Amino acid sequence: MALADILAERPARREGIAGAVAVLKQRFGERLVTGEDVRRAHAHSTTYIPNQMPDAVAFAESEEEVQEIVRICAEYRTPIVAFGTGSSLEGHVNAPQGGISLDLSRMDQVLAVHPEDLDCVVQPGVTREALNAHLRDTGLFFPIDPGANASLGGMAATRASGTNAVRYGTMRDNVIGLTAVMADGSLIRTARRARKTSAGYDLTRLLVGSEGTLGIITQLNLKLYGIPETILSGVCPFPDVRSACDAVIQTIQIGIPVARIELLDAQSMQAAIAYSQLDLQPQPSLFVEFHGSQGSVAEQAEMFEAIAGEHGGGPLKSAARTEDRAQLWKARHQFYWAALALRPGAKGIATDVCVPVSRLADCIAETQADIDAAGLVAPIVGHVGDGNFHVTLLLDMESQAEIDAAEAFMARLAERAVAMDGTCTGEHGIGQGKRSYLRKELGGAVDVMKTIKSALDPLDILNPGKILP
């Protein structure tokens, strides 16, 4: 749509939004909230993108209510932004055109667990921690762990991954099928519970990662896994980041089935040690975890420590007790808050890229040199077993010069990753923050995406202003 057409359409869209809010208020009463505090809380970003509030927040409690809300919004051409827990990082829940924030947090039931088939069915508002608490007595668990206690619907919508992805894959690999409400209010089911199918287009994979722009997920059928007999975690120091990355590359290439392998550079370790009171050295380190039988775990750890030694690393400081492992991974998951302490008063802006694991050492080395040259404070952590790493820029948001330097750095980082045949976003998604990089990465495929979006959402009401440049 041309800019002139967009500007001409705005008054009509504002009138439509007012009509939709009035109808929804009459239908949902107190579950349609227009207070500024609630609207602001439903539109935020950890990037520098400003808060863009919806006109109202609707709290749905059933699949049928989601359909009803979407139908009303379609009638009034009103934007809808699906909301889970709000933990996304690239402006996904902002409402740049106003409209309705559709809060799915009350749809939080585990509908079925099939232990014999290693799968479950959940509503989108169930969080990953709540699901694993529900599964505790079954001997099963859901492994995808992005750090935040995100909703499973949001995790599917953004194709989340996290610390366990190197062994268990991402949400793309662990959603068997789903149901979703489409832009006209119709309900579709993309797959049955069979573990494989060749029936038609793979609509599951189309909607996983679509960031609420093609449909609103209302149920998920997820893979489950048996809790390992033995879990061993550990931390292994290295003289420098390249040595650590080289150890990761060799570990992956020879096939050690490591469950987690996380990099923290020296600055990140300094922050984690101070914040979580760890008895470790402030030098580049790999946090690792091994799953399996007692014998296989011991063998994996021994092989990894030998590889680390070849690259100047070690020794591996192991943690076998549940509480010790929990403390270790809590320190990793709380890294964002630890990083903020490195520069009190700064805002942490997280960005990520992913490259083929063979290019990991080169990409991180070039990125560290770029950070130094730009004069930025930006510790690095990463799910490096699959080539994914994160940079947390600590910025003075009152300094336009710092913001400009950060924007230029992030553009170079994205271009660097794409030049190495990687991606501008390993797991944060596109949202608003990375739209400008998408065509550089995928070229003409973006036009195919636009065609799909137009076909499935011709009124452009589902999370408009996201993904597509």
C-alpha cells in the first residue's frame, strides 16, 4: 500500500477502532480494559522502540471468545495484537496502529497429557514453567527454555529456542500441530497428533514463527521427553573467546550429544559472578550440561574436558546435585539483570544473530572488535552449540550519540551474520526491530511472504507493522 493510501485510510481506521472498542466493551464488560496503565503494560519493548499502546486490552478465556473478538475486529477493520506474557524482545506486542491487545494469559490450561505418546495439548497462555510443574510426576518434561518464563503460545509464535536447543531443537521442531483463529474468525487445525504426516501444506510450520501476523494460536500439541536418568552440569574456563568457540566447534563436529553449551565472555562472567555470587574466575567460560545414563554422562564430560584441554581450557568444574545445577543455570538465566549492574542506570538492549557453527569463532571475534571500535559496553553470551549468540548493549538512553552508535553496530552485526550465511535473528524474531534486515537476508522470499500475508489477512488486522518491511 502506498503512503498516500495509508494516510487516507487512517481516519476510517480510527473510527473503526472506536466502534470495535464499544462493541467489545458491551460484550466483555470488565474484561475489556481501556485504562492507560494496563494498555501501556501490554505494549512495550526491550529495544529502543517507543511504547505504542493499543486502544484497549481484551482478556479472552476460551477459543470461542478469541473467534468472537477477531470477528468483531474484522468487521470494524481493527488491528489485533496477540499478547502472552510480553517477554518478546523486538517490539512484537507494540500496537503502532492502535487497536486491541488480545491477552491470552487466562487461557492457561493443560488440556491433555499423553505419556504413552510423549506429547501434550495446552492452551496458549500456559507458561513453560507451569507445564513442567504439571508434568513433574509423569517423568516427562518440555525442554525448550528461552530463559524467561514465556507463554507457550508466544514461544511458538516467535519460534523461540534457548539453552537446550542444541540437543532438543527449537519450537519449530517441537510443535506437532496447533489450532489457530484466522483473520476472518474461522478456526483451523493444522495437524493431528501423529508424529509425521505428508498431508498437504505444512501449515504448522507456517504459523510457528509468524509472530501473530497470520493467525492467533489457541491450542498447541507439543512433544515431550523423558527426564534423563542423570544430569551433569559444569563450567569450563578458557584463556580467550576464540579458544572457547573452537572447543564448541570440535565438540559439535565429533558428535558429543551435549544438552546445553553456553558461552559467557569475560565481561559477562564478571557480571554473573558478582550478581549470582559464583565461585568462578572472570574469564571466558562455557557452561555445559550432559543428559543420559550415569555412564554415558561421565563419558561425555570426559570427552568434552579433553577437547577443552586441547584448546587451553579447563578444568571442568562439575555440578551434579540438583540445587547446584539450579544455581548455575539460574546465574545464566539472570544474566540480563547481572549485565545491567555493569553500568548502573543504563538500559540493556539485547540483540542476537546465528551463524553456521564453523563460522562462530570468526563472527564473535569480529563482533568483539567492532564493539571495542564503537566504544560500546556490550557483553556477549550465546547458545553457541547451534551458532547463536547474544549481545547486550548497555546504553545511556539520554545520549543520542550512543543510540546512533548502537543502531549502526546492530546493522553491521546483522550484515556480518548474513555474509557468513547466517541469520539476523537466531531466536528473537523480527517484530519491528529487525524488519529492515529481512530482505538483505532472504531477498525475493520476502515478496512471497507478503503474498501469503495478503491472502490470509487481506484487511491487515493481525499484528500489522511486524515482520514485513
